[in-house]
Amino acid sequence: MDTTRDLYSLYLVAKLMELLVNNLLSLAIAAVAMEIRIRTSAVLHGTVLGQGRAQVLKAGHIF
């Protein structure tokens, strides 16, 4: 009886570890996706702001 309980406990621990690994993998994928989105957004906004700065410098005034 104790052997069956021990095996079941090991099975549950293995299942919990599998869930933990899957969750960590999902978090890593989400973190990479967020980083890509942030960098892409920064590049796109940087380009737009860069064009605006060029127009301000060409005009010689801010407003």
C-alpha cells in the first residue's frame, strides 16, 4: 500500500513539474514577444519623431 501511495505521489510531483515547465515556457515566449513589440514600437515612433524634428529644425521654430 505504501509503495502505491509513493508511486502516486511521484506521479503527482512529475505532473506538477510538467505544468511548471509549461508555464515558464509560456512566460518566456510572452516576454520575447513583448520585447519585440516594444522595440518595433520604439523604432516606428522614433522614425516619426525624427521626421518631426527635421521639420522643426527646417522651420526654425518649435511652435
